[in-house]
Amino acid sequence: MNLSKEINLFLVLCISIQSFAQEKGQELDSIIINSTRISIPFKKNSRTINIITAKDIKNSAATNVADLLQQVAGVDIRRRGTGGGQSDLYIRGGGFDQTLLLIDGIKMDDAQTGHHTMNALLPIEVIERIEIIKGPAARIFGQNAFTGAINIVTKKRLKNKVSLNLEAGSFGQFNGSATLGKETENSSIIAHVGALNSDGYRNNSDYKNQNYFLKGIFNKKNQPIEVIATFFDKKFGAENFYTTNVTFNEYEETQNSLLGVSTTFKSDKFRVTPRIYWRRGQDMFLLRRDDSGFYRNFHITNKIGVETNASYTSDFGITGFGVDFSRFSIQSNNLGERARTMANLFLEHRFKLGSFDITPGVAATYFSDFKFNAFPGLDLGVQVTDKVRLYGNVGYTFRAPTFTDLYYSDPATSGNPNLEPEKALAQEIGVKYSDIKFSGSLALFNRDSEDLIDYVRPNTDASIFTATNIAEVSTQGIEFESVYKFKMSKYNQIITFGYTYLNDDILDQNKDLSRYSLNTLKHQFISRFTSQLFKNVRQNIIFKHAERTVGTSYNVWDASLIVDFNKFTVTLTANNIFNADYIESGFVPMPPSNILLGLRYAF
């Protein structure tokens, strides 16, 4: 079936189920998207953006960000087990190196490999909201925002409270955490410590993970200064994460840490936010868990960055501009000792022309190993009525090869030091409808890519996959999201629905010779029913359907129950209720039916 027929069928489906709503319409309208230089109210943005609020997180009974993101249409989280221990992040059919993760606006890109992106995810207890920006975002954030970006915004205060959390469940899962909030007259402190453990649901799938978080806001009365520090340590069995050899017993340990300091200077017309940060990563991989001499990869990475973002408001609109400099270095027994210096300049201007708001902009980027590139873009929007908004955007986007793409080598894989950066021209048009009970969005998008990096072998008999710039890749898609909110027994009931269709085609390329590029989600359905029938009891039922380009498909049902007792909250989460047999990533089967019982106490 061709794309036009898919679109027609889907539009009929949309009409038949009417317009659903964005959850918490009034609450979302008050949110300002600050991850860009120009701060824009959520309702007036001319891009496809999803917001997961702290209230959403609390109502979901989710235990980690990876599980939360799996409930967003267009986002493909490919997990390798429980507890969010190891997973990759994809948006709209892009690769795991093509989505940028930010924490409070700090870019967490890793020039070693995008496999480590999800290692930086924060514990849900300290998250205020998650902003998911879909589509080309290089003009806004720079490289790695090839298909989108996710910004995790942390809480600023917890109002002098302590919360304790214990969870236990299938496969020997046992999790514990403590979160502290402290307010003084001139400062705010949030501290969190947590541990997650499991015996594993299959051979060599155990894990021991620890996470630490500290955030402080000082000098609040005069010039507030924000300091954030994180540290994550993960040790896990990695059975068949990267190979199918039954004689191997793979094992991995990773560390990820961040230290950032920022402040914001404001006046009637100016807003300036300088920031300095240091991100460190460490990765140790053993092909045989009990034999470090057989095959071992060990990498230490450091990224040090300085950036300033500013905006100026005048009678002609809002002008945003920024500059950031960073240096990334790696020490590795496989990739060698290497370094990369990056510089980015950003300029954009938002103005009104009649009923239209128009935002042109450009990013100019310098890489010490790939020289200069410039990436312009344009956002366009019109508020047709108070409830209906039409929008569109177009832009060039790019991604520089990682050091793994360039230099990695093992018996089955070879990097390529002659790779060129990936480039694409992407377009999107959409409509948003917003009301107290009903709202939703429908977007059609296209991405024409050049020089995409895939691992390709010369023929089906060859065993070596070599990193290669594919000549051309064309991606088209449809995305629909909605929520309907109604009352029953005086309480709010919410039904959400999301669908994404992707047509991702490698042109002039033998598909049998490609390792990565053809495993995107062709069809993705996500639905959630959040109900409340009694004052202190809430329930969630979640359905996920996925059909991948390679032909595999699966249906997964999850559910959760949340019961509040004054200062206590009891949660029961059931995953894969009907015991579906499926794989999200590589060769790793996902866990069978499992449950997790949680107890939270706040005082």
C-alpha cells in the first residue's frame, strides 16, 4: 500500500473517532518551553512537542523514564530487559545516534556512541517534566538533534520533605530510593539516592544499578545560581546484547556523571543564560564475563562545555542567539586516544505577520574533524481559532559520525575513518486542536537524508559489516495523538490514543546487506485508559502495538494500580500481562509477564 492510500485511510480513522484531547489542557497552556533560546508557550509552538508532567509521572506508576517514553507516539524505546537498565532511543525512524538528550538544557551527546544516551536518564522522583521535540532540531540544538530532542527538566524545590520508596517483584527485583527536599530563605536543595537490583529473567540478565542526584539553587534573593550533579553506576549481564554466539557470556559496566552550573540574567527586554558543564562517561565490556583476557573494551570519555543563550524582545519580535563551545575526548583500548572540538553559533527571530507567527533561524557549526556546516530552518504557525492551530516547519539537520562509527573494530565490525556527516532536509505540516475535554494533533512529515551511516557488508556471504555512508534514504510518516477527558463518579477519566506510520526506504541499497536502518516501527499504536472510581484509587491500562519494517509485530498490555493512604502510596505494576513473545532490540527477548509492588512514604 502506498503512502497516499495510507494517509487517506488514516484520515478516515481520525474522523471516525473524532478529536481527542491533550491531557490537562489548561495545565499545559501555562507551560513555557525554555529549552530553546526563545521561550514560547506550549500552546503557541509551531512544532510537534509532547509534555510529560510530574503529575503524569505520579499517575502512571512508572518506575523509570524509559517506560514513560514508551507511551509516546513516534518515540521508539528499544529496551534490553527490565528496570530501564539498558535501552536505545529513537524518534520518527531515526537511529540511536540521531536523538539528542538534554538535562535542564545541557546537551548530553556522547561522541563515542549513542548507545550511552539512556545511561543519563534521571530518577523520576526529581523530574518536573519531560519535553519531547520531534522533527529536525539542529537549528535549535546543534548536531545530534537529527530527528528530535528530549529535554528533562528537573524540579527546583520539594518544600522540606523526605520520601522513601521500596519496590519488589518478579525476577528478584528489589529497588530502594530516598529523596530529600530542603528549603531555606536563600537556597533550595534536592538530593536523591537510589539502587535497583535484579537476578534477571533469563541467563546472564542480572543487574545492579545505583543513581545519585543533587541539585541546589543558591543566592535566590539576588542572582540565583543553579548547580546540578548526577552520577549513575550500572553493572549488568549483557547476554546476546551484541552477538548471537551461545558460547559468549557478555557483561558490561557503565558510569555516567554530570556537573553543571548556570544562572539567568533578566531585564525587561533581555534574557541571558550562561552555563558551564562537565559530562563524564565510562564503559567496560567483556565478551566473556569471567574471562577479562578473552575480549575487553574499555572507554573513558569527557566532555567539557561552555555556552550562553540569550533573547531580546523588541517591537519587531523576539531575537534568540547563542554560542557554545565544547571539547570531547576519549581514551579507549579499541578506539584509541582521540579528541574533538565543537563550536556552535545560533540565530533565530520570531515575529508576527498578520495572523501568522514566523521563526526563521540558522545554526553554524564547526567540528575540528569535519570543519564548518550551516543549517537553516523555518517554523510557521497560525492560530485559526482559540482552539485550532495550523503549523509547519522545514529545516536542514545533521549528525557527525561518532568515534565508534569512525574507528571501532572487532571480528564482525569495522569502522570507517572516511565517513562524512549525515545530512537531511525535513518538512512537517500539522494541526493542533485544544479544548478542556477534547484536543489532539495530526502531523505529516517527510525527511530526505543523504550520507546516512549504516553498517553494510559487500555480500550475504561476508561476515564483516563496515560503516558506510548510504547514498540516500527517504522517510515519510503520519503521527496522530489525542486524549479524551470525561467524568465518572465525580472523578476524571482519561483515554489517550496515539498512532505513528513510517515509510522508511533505503534507496539504491540492497536491504539484505544492511544491519540497522530497516528495523524502524512501520506501525505504532499506543492507547492508555487512566481511571479513578474511588477517592484514593487510580488505575492505568496500557496497550502497545508495534509492527517493524522487518515484518515482526507484537501486542503488549501493561497495567498499574495506585492506592493512596495519607502519607503512604502503594503501587502495583503488571507488565506484559498476556505474556507476549517479542524483541525490541537486537537478539534479546523481552521479559515474560511480571509484576512490581511498590511502597512510597512521604513526610
